[in-house]
Amino acid sequence: MELVLITISTFIFFISLFQYLKKKSSAIEVVFYFVWVLLFTSLVISTDYKEVFTESIINGFSLLFFVWLILLAPLLYSIVHNNLEGGSIDLKHYYISFIIFFTNIFSLIYFSIQKDEKVFTYEVVENVMTYTNYIAILFVFPISTIYFSYKSFQIIGAFPKKQLLFNAPEKFYLALFVLFFDLYILIWFFQNYIITNTSIKVALKPYYIIYFIISLFVLWKAKRIINAKNNSESDSIYGLFSEIDEKLTFKMEKEKVFTNSNLNLKSLAKEIETNEKYLSQLINKKHNVNFSNFINNYRIEHSKKLLLDEQHSNYTIEAIGNLSGFNSKSGFNATFKRNTGITPTDFKKGAN
């Protein structure tokens, strides 16, 4: 049965990896299924192949089993969080896994160096390692599973009811994703600690295999709906940005609103009938500058034309700056030099 689980979990892992390479899933989902593969592999090597591998390899896989087990619940939560709320992974959810990992690795390294079992520190390290892993499987794992399942349903906001399927289908499928995981852990617990009837145990075992197929399916359905919604929102935002960009270009090039020295993001957004957030995003993404530099670029280009214009040949540098939207001569000079490398006076002399 364990070999079948390794095979099916490996197959599902490669499907999730393929989906990730096609940019249809996230890396955290690939890691989730890969941890399942590592979990079953560690279990099989440490229990069924003791005559094939060396004692150090068996011990290593035995100890890593606890690490992979503790990782599953926070990874499950990270998948739900990533799909519904986005953002980066919160590493504090993985502290316990890191502690167990480093405790076990340190213990293995120590045992490989210190061979004398009668040494006091040998007994201390052995006890710390043993109790750490017992606490992990008896307390940390069940508590972690309950906690992160609860956190996941908190983000989803509901259990997978029929009404949720119609109102928010992506949440419905993610709720199923969590529910199927919890059912897997529950069946495992009952099989190992509660149920004694062999026929019932055998009847429940197929779920171990079915789980990976249905979990990947409901996750794929959720991702598909989320991606479709994101694309729809992107198209909507793209259309909105195009409209804002047209109005912005008209205000800047035709009406030359930048010549107003009191112009700011709020007043310009009001001029083109949008909000400050969208206007700022448009300027940042399209022109790769902030609002201040965007306005000043227009002012400098306008001032260049005035400096070269014969009708303004008698105007002072300060007056040219004022006509271009600058409040002071010093501000005009500093901005002009920063953009062109020379002062307005040198620019005018060079043109002549």
C-alpha cells in the first residue's frame, strides 16, 4: 500500500509541477504535494527497507518523517491564503517544522561523531530528540492540523454548501480542498488508534489514493475560477487605465495643466475625473516614474521650448521657470540640471 501511495503522490506531484510550469498554479502547491511524496518515502524506507539501507540512512529518513508530517497543515493554509488573499508566505507558521528539522539533523550529526553511548551528553541528545518527535506526532501534529484548518475556513468564510458554490465557487472548491485533507487525517487517526476491525480498515484504505486525485481536482477548479476572475478584473482595469491615460495626455499636452505650480496628484486626479490611486499606478507603470518626476519632465520640456523661442528671448530664467510651472528660480535650475546635465542659462547659450 505504501508503494502505491508513493506512486500516486509522485504522479500528482508531477502534474502540479507541470501546472506550475504553465503558470496555472503556484509554487506552494507543488511543495505541498512534494512533501506528501517525501512523507511516504520516509515512512517506507524507515520501516520496510531496513535490510537494504544503512542504519544512518534509515535513521535520517525516520527523523525527517516527523518534519514532513508537521509541514502539511501550514502548507495547506498557505495554499488557501495565497489563492484568496495573496501576499507572501508567513514564515512564522513554519517555525516548529524548522525546530524539529534542526533538532533531528543536529542529533544525527552528533551521533555520527560521538559513538560512546555511555557519555552523559549522548543520553541528553537522545532524549531531546526522542521527546521532540513524540511531542510532534502526539500533540503538535493534531493541534496544528486543527488550527490551520480552522484558519483556512476563516479565510474562506464558509463550509462547502450549495449556496457557496453559486455565490463564490472558488471558495467552495477550496473549502472542499481543506475538508478532504481533514478527512484524510481523520481516517488515518481512526485506522491507527480507534478501529480494530480489519475489514473496516481495508474498506477505508482506498481513500488514501482517491484523496490525491480529488484534492488536485478541486484545487484545479478553484485556481481556474480565480484565474478567470483575475483576468476579467485585469481587462476591466486595463480599459479603465486606457481611459485615464487618454484624459491625462489631453490635460498635459493640450491644456498644459503642468504649468500650474500648485498642481498635485489630488488636483490632477480631480481634473481627469479619477482617483489618486489609479492615476499614480498608471504613471508608475506606464512611465516608470513617480508623479513629481512625471510633472517635472513635462515642465522641463516646455521650458526648453520657451528658452529657444524668440518671442521669449527677453524673459529672465526665473520668468521662464514660472511659466513652466516652477515656484522658484533655484527649483527650476536644480530640476533642469538634474534632467539635462546643464543649467537653463547654459542651455540657452548653447542654442545660440
